[in-house]
Amino acid sequence: MSSGGTARGPAGRRTGIRDVARATGLSITTVSHALSGKGKIAGATRDRVLRAAEELGYRPDPVARGLVSGRTGILGLAVGHMTDRPWEATYRPYYAALSSGASMAAVERDYALVVVPGDPVSGLWARVPMDGLIIVDPVRDDPLLADCARRGLPVVTDGRPIDPGYGHVPTVESDLNRGMADILGHLRDVGARRVGLLSGPQPDAYTQDSEQLYREWCATAGQDPLIESPAPSEEPLEAALRLLSRPDRPDAVHGLNETYGQALLAAARRLGLAIPHDLLVSVMRETDQSGAAEDWDVPLTTLSLDARQLGSEAVGLLIDVLDGRPARDVMVPCTVVVRASTRRARSSG
């Protein structure tokens, strides 16, 4: 089957598959099969066609190629929380870094990446032609997952789906098992006796798994869990003040995002707590490469999730699914980056 090309031949004419066939003396069908990798073509013939195509500057026409393959060459990316404005403000750095990594990976694989609305009620995302969708942090009763299942659209998720029935969906995740153990262990190693967690109201696997791993760590460490979360419409500062005003106030707190870390710093100042002398603080961060952490009043120790790598892996995984490769899950390591907010001498007791 024939298709056009994107290069220009003599007098500005587009170089097409017919030009390659004419240059090689082969039929259009043979040249098409050689270029697409389909059909039983001798190796020498395929090499001959590829050399001629390269010399002529032939490139497949993406529109024609899409008509043949049924592909659009477009991948979608949606965030289940994006209609929740507090979440959007809280997790924007993570979302931006993940989108950046996904965009670069898509372009390198000759795909376009389109960010689509996370609310299927609008109907907008369903009108965008795409080959598959990446859903970031699917929530409970996630409407995007359900709609994709009804439509038969291939899906990959960043973060484990928490609804039953989606165990077959390929997933990219941060290695929170190791990451939470490392960051909580670091806080204990530098002298913390009571480690708290400033969590969030989001109904996703990242929040649920972080809380569960924290509770398990507390059981092993011999301390009661100290967890506080802001209500969906509440400022994180209020939750931080509640956590740091308890009679059994923690002397170290891990926040599940950067906004919570800033809330902890503000709450500590209001309560007259010095960091790191009175309070150790660590936070989740989307990357360990951003310099903004050093611009904070107190540079915060971070558990970096490498959001760019997560985005890149999600794109690669979705393309594998589209190409019919076996489904798999990908685990991306986390990294603890120690800064001033936890640089305190070890406890001698």
C-alpha cells in the first residue's frame, strides 16, 4: 500500500514512495513492505530500499501512515486530580516535571503528547484523537479509567489504580517501600524520637501507600503514629499547626509534598520552634535537580521521586502496549537528599 513522503524532491515536489520504487526498479508494494518492515522481503532488497530512501530524503507521511496503521501518533496525559484546585496548587511542580519527562520521551519516539482534561464529564478529552492515555495518580472510582475501559482505549497509569478490576493496567510507580524506609530511617538516625506525617486528603495510591508504610515503620520503631491531614478546602498551614501543637508533638515531620513542607516551616515559626534544633523536616519532591530548594528559608531534606523519569517511563510503557509487547510494571527509585532541615547531631541517649 502506498503512502507519501515528507521530504521535497526536485522543483520542490514531495518525495514519495513511488520515487523510491522508481530508483530501485522495484514495485511500490515491495518498497512499502521493505520500509514498513512487513512482508517477507530479502535482507539485501530491504537494504537496497533503505539506502535509496535515505539518499532521496524520503520520510513517511504521518497522515498516510496513520490511515494504514490506524494510529494517530498522539498520546494523551491526564491527571485525575486536576479539577481539585487545592491539589493542583499543591502538586503542580510534580505534575510539571512528569509532563516534561513524558513530552521528551514521546518526541524521541516520534509521538506527540497532548495534555487532556482530567474530567471526562466535559467530553473534551474523548474528542481528542489519541492512541492511548497516561493517567496520573488515578483516584478512587476514577472516571477516566472507567471511560477508557468502556472505549477500549489503551491505558498506563502513573501510580497504582486503587479500584478493583484494574490489576491488568500497566503501572509506573515510585519505589515508596524503599523511599519511605530511607527517609524515616534518616530522621531517626539524626535524633528524632517521635516522627510525624503531614499527609493529604487525596484518594490515590501515593497518599494511601505513604500512610500505610509510615504506620508500618512506626510499629517497627515502637512509636504511635502521628498523622495530620488538611481537609480538602483547608490550607495546609492549619493542619501543620494542629500537628505541631499536640501534647505529644513530634520532633520530626515528613510532608508528602513541597507545599506541606513550607506549611511546616511557617507553623514552626509561628510556634517558636527552631529548625532543625527543635524540629526536623523532610518532604517529598518531584526531583533532586531543582535549585529552588536552596532558596527556601531553611533548605529542606527531600525524598525525591524523579518525576521526569516517571513520565518518560510511562510513555515508553504505553508505546510498548500499543506495539503489542507484554504488559509490565515499572518501579522508579527514590532518592534522599539531605539538606539543612535535618542536619542535626545524633542523639546520645
